[in-house]
Amino acid sequence: MERKRTPVILDGDPGHDDAIMITMANGSSLFDIKLLSSVNGNQTIEKTTLNMLKIANLLSIDAPVAKGAIRPMKSPVIPAGNWHGKSGLDGYRLSKGDKKIADKPSYEMMYDILSKSDEQVIIIATGPLTNLGILLSVHPDIKDKIKLISIMGGGILHGNWNPASEYNILVDPEAAKIVFDSGIKILVAPLDATEKAIIKPSDFPKIKEVNNHVSDVVLAWLKFFYKHPMEIGYEGAPVHDPLAFLAISHPEIFRIEKMKIDVELHGKYTRGALVYDLRYSREEDFNSEVLMDIDRERYVDLLIEYLHFYDR
Ligand code: RIB
Ligand code: CA
């Protein structure tokens, strides 16, 4: 008998690692994907929305695709074309198929899905948190229908876009603060774990051996995505976003710490930083479960396992 699937909303800024996260989450068969929601981030909202359509078509995901926020709640946009290329998903030419973009903004689509669901829904967010910030501001009553929010974002010991801040949080710190202050259970995949989630060129032959169309596309994505990090000293591609999914499906491959986290909004050098307040050690004070390390070999094994879902 097939295992009951948990309803999930996927929100992101594809982006190669967002696309690989969606590929793995869909391949796990753990979820009933209710919505693919785009957000401005790695590329413009037009491009991340088009990429969501292409991913849905590639993976035969029949969930609606909804266009999210065109810009952060307060900050200017910060494109990341150097990592993801002009399209935001360079490396393999994909068709968007004939699915149309939903006629409502994604935060309203989220509200409709959450309202109508007869069980709590998981939200996995792998880009700036703008859509969630808007959803929780406009519809605060909907919190009780959200089982948990799992994000890729932040860095406890360091940033990537500046010394203190990671890109997703830096692009929209106001939205991130709304999420962290919401009282909803939050799983966080910060750079402390995601920068150890490196897919190396030496892993490519194992991905090639999967030998189906989706694995070929993922390999092409990785061969594009690893170029920039290798130029700046990484030993492969830090494939950040799947950790926001794996934190739910395979918590055993991580070291996880409970933390009280706040988001810095005003520092000249620290705006967008996650502030880990070590003074709090009581269960009731914690607002986050944070991935602080990963078993990289198990990560690669799970990527391969989930790519086999797409065997002909
Ligand atoms: O800092 C890494 C994050 O920024 C990832 O989610 C990547 O896709 C970009 O959105
Ligand atoms: Ca992302």
C-alpha cells in the first residue's frame, strides 16, 4: 500500500539548487506537491517563474505554478546571475510545456491551499522569504494550517554574500524576521551545513550512470553550476537547497541544534545576518532547529536514489 503523502508547498528562486531540490523532493514520493511558487532572487521573477514552469514540465508535476513577489518587502533586488547564468537555470535547454501560470499571486495561492486543506501543510522555501513574509502579514490567521517551514538560508558562523549574511536572508531580512518570529516550527539549513553539501566532479560519473533523462538534465545543471564556485576555491558545487527537503526526509544525516534565532535588520555590515542567541537554553525559548553538519556521502547517495525515481 502506498505511503500517505504529506501536502507540501515549494517556494523558491530556481536556480540550479532549487531545481535539484524539487527534483529530489518529487522523486522521494513523500509529498503531495500542492504548489510551485516562484520568488525574485537568483534571477528576476519573470525568469524564476519561467524556470518553475520548465521544472514542472520536466518532472511532470501537475501542481499549479504561481508567480511570487516581484521584489523584496523593503530591500532592492540582488540578482545572482554569476552563479546561475542569464536564464537562472543555464546548462540545459528545457521547454515550459503548456502549463499556464496561476492567475493569483503565489501568497494568495498559498492562502487558498492552506485554507482548504483538511490537514496541516509543510512549506519548503529555498529562496528569499518574501512570499512567506507577505502571506503571514496579510493572513496571520493561516499560521495554524502550516505544519512547519523548512528553509535554506542564513549562516550561523559566516555569510556568503557578505561576511555576516547569506543571500536568501540578505535579499529580504524583513520577510525572514516575520518567519522566524511567527511561532511556526522552523527548520533551517544554513551555510554551516550547505557549504559541506558539495557535489564534486568526482561524483559526476555516478550521476551519469543513473542514465535517465532527468539525471542527464541534473548532470548538465551541475556541470554549469560548479564552474563559478570552482573559480573561487570550492572543490565542487555547493548544492544548498536540497538540504531544506532532506531535513524533513532524512534528519539522521545531519547534526541538528535547537536555537533561538533573530534576524539583524539594521547593521551596516550585518543586515541580513542570523543572530544565534546562546543565552537561551530552555526548550520554550528555541524557535528553530538548525542543521550544523551533514554526511556528504549519504547526501550524494540520496541524490542518486531519488534520480532513479525517473527511470523509464
Ligand atoms: O545562498 C545560497 C542560496 O541563494 C541558495 O538558495 C541559492 O539558490 C540562492 O538562492
Ligand atoms: Ca535558492
